[in-house]
Amino acid sequence: MTFMIYIGAAVAEIAGCFAFWAWLRLGKSALWLVPGIASLMVFAWLLTLVETSAAGRAYAAYGGVYITTSLIWLWTVEGVRPDRWDMIGVVTCLTGAAIIVLGPRMPV
């Protein structure tokens, strides 16, 4: 379930940020900000659903999923195929996220 929350949060964050990008960099209407802000609110809410005792740990693990989803966005929405360095970076980030999520913890 956590992974699905992270995927939803990543899509919501990227879509929200892209709305600002479209307005400021692509010359789209400021009306793009309305769904963009709503999407960013959904992103923040979704991260609160992650079962963890520390927000920072949830955000750190989310980073790997965010980077992966960003490269999928790059390819599918922007039409730019990730290169081998992008792929090496994704594997590195997902490995780090897995260590954060799955690593054994001492009870506090």
C-alpha cells in the first residue's frame, strides 16, 4: 500500500509542479495553476497516509519513487527518452529508498 501511495503522491506532485512550469515557462494561461495547486494539495495529503513513525523517513523514501516517476513523466509526457545515466541514477535512488523503508529498526 505504501508504494501505491508514493506513486500517487509522485504523480500529483509532478503534475502540480508541471502546471507552474507550463504557466511560467511554456506561456500557458494562469488558469493552469488551479488544478496545479489542487494537485499539490493531494500530494501533501497522500504523504500523510504513509505508515511510519517519522515524517522525514517517509519523505526520504519517497524521494526514490519521485525520481523514478519524474523520468517516466520525462519520457511519456515530454517525449524525452531517459539515457543510461538517468537509469543508473534511478536504480541508485530506488536502492536507497528500499534501504530506508525495509531496513531493520530498533524500537524507540
